[in-house]
Amino acid sequence: MPQPTSIEAKVYAATPERKLSLKDLLDYFARHGSLRVSDLHLKVGCPPVYRVDGALQKTKGAPLDTATMELLVRGIVSDEEWHSLQTKGSTDGSYITETMQFRFNCFSDNDGLSMAIRALESDPPVLEEIGFPNGVWRDIVTRQHGLVLVTGITGAGKSTTIAALINRIAETRPCRIITLEDPIEYRLTSKQAIISQREVGRDVPSFERGLRDCLREDPDVIFVGEMRDRESTSWTLTAAETGHLVFSTLHTRDVRGTVTRILDLFPPLQQDEIASQLSLGLSHILCQKLIPRSDGKGRVVAMEVLNNVYSVANLIRLCKVEQIYSQLQSHTRDVPEERMLTLERSLAMLVKAGLVSPLEAEKWTNHPMAFVDEMQRLQERRGGA
């Protein structure tokens, strides 16, 4: 097998005159920031490709060949990870520099080795920089119990939002915080709170086992990196129901789909019981998307917000999920008893603020006609002002 190389070894001939190391390729993230440049893709037969503001951009270097890919991979993977790659076809890992950390997945495809590297900031942004459309974050960080779900597609900034929320809690409240992550993305420090971050696969074998342990470790706040299956979802709901403030994520595109996804994890005969449990334990659902800015300088958050007030809880308990959207449309005042928002209204607000173009916003909407209605409503309000 190829011998381990240094991450600083200049093995990639980008041009006949210029060779680059894997560290050189990773330094691009530090220069531009992981909020804009999120991923690096390396693959035999292609030049290095970065994901910038959500879109793939090929570099102008030469295509990577098999020997170069092996040298780049051996510069970052351990012997154990290389063995896993050879025997199982893929391996996960992480790498930390002085200013940034990265997680990677290396795998084999039809052309040879490929690697996807995701940049992770060491410190979460402050809450005021996330881009919440209303003051819902103030309600969340002061809650003592309940389930807060942050959902969206891969790369939508879910972990960043949760890390910012937990970091604010750690700064302002003397409490016990335990996280279960795969992998750990942000390194959080104990301030007023005491924080223990556990990595699945390193510190604990699974989310389910971590949650079982966690309930015996006197936590006040729990972060479950992802509700991946029936078991982890069941334990997460139990933790929220028994007096803890619990954060977790799901890969869903809207609030209604989030509730449906949770119920569909369970067999039909159990869904009424889970709906009742969710109606009692749920606090908020934040479903977010990152939308390219109109000035081309990065992306901005559009967010659908559900506050589990009594009327919403009743719909969840009765499994009348299709009626939730109307609740989002009607409880929009920026007060703790409401603070709900559809994604379409959030997008319209970004257009009104000049942050996103109308055509770009329309691409990301879940309900195009509702977005048209929201745009018209804002125009009428502006005309009457």
C-alpha cells in the first residue's frame, strides 16, 4: 500500500511550474471562510472542485491522476482509516489546523479514489449573525425543556445554528450540557455552563447508547446530532418529554415534512402514540435554507419557523399535519406567543430587504403560489405606507 505522506507534501502538479500539497488546497478555505467555501471535492480525472456559495466551481489545475490521489489521501488518513478504505470501500475522518477543522469521507468509485472534505469553523458565529427572521431565538435560549428541531438539506447550516444557540446558553446559564455528534463540528467551551461533547464512534458507539447514558448524567441541555432512526428518535422524544431541553436535526425541507418524517419512522399502530408524545414534547421547528445573496457575496438564511403553541400541538396530536401550514401563516406577530413564519414569507422579506433577488427566491420556495401571494402582500403594504 502507498506509504503515509505529509499533508504538506507538494504532490499535485496543478501546472507544469506549480505543485500543491493538500494543505495548500485546504488553505483556500481559510482565505475565503467556510461560510462561503464549504466543501472540496477531489476525484481521479477531475481537477480539485470547491463548493462556493452552494455551487461547484472547478479549479484551473490539471486533472488528478490515480497516483496523485493516493498520495493526497495518504497525507490525511491514518493507517486504520486506509485499511477501512481498502476493505470497506470508504472511510470517515477529521483533520484540525490552527484555525479550522475539517471532516472528510474518502471512497472508491469507478475511476479510483475520491474524497469529499467539509470545512468546519472552530467557533460558532454569534446568534445575531445567523439571520433569524424574528426573535424566536430569544425564546429558545431561555427555555428549560422541550425539543427544538433544526432541519434542512445537507449544507443548510443546521449545525451552525444549533451551535450558536447552545453557545449562547453556555454563556448565560449555569447548566449541564451534553452533546452527541458525528463528528464534533464546533468545539464549545464551558463558560457558565459545563459542556461535554461526545463523538459517536470515538466516545460512544451510537446515538442510542449515548442517549441512554445521557439520561443518567444529569443533563439540562442535550444535543443529538441527528435523529437517524426509530431508536434514536424514540430516545430523543423521551428526553424532551422528561424535562430536558433537547436539540436535534433532520434532513427535511419544511415544517410539515418534519412532523411527517418523525411519524413515518414508526409503524402505523404506533403513530398515534408518537404523535401524542411529539405534541407534548416539541418546542420549535426551524427549517432553513441558505439562499445566494443578490450582491454575490455569500448566502443568507431563509427560515420557516414553527412554535408549538396549543393549536399546533392539537393538530399534531390528531395527525392533521396538512393544517399546520395555515398556522404558520396566521401566527406571525413577533411576540413569544406566536413568532411563526412560512418559508415563503421569509423569502419575501429577504427580497423586500434587497438581500435576495425575486427570481432567486422563487427557485427555493416550497409553495410557489404562496410566495407570489406574500410578495403581493408586501407590495400592497409598501404602497399603502
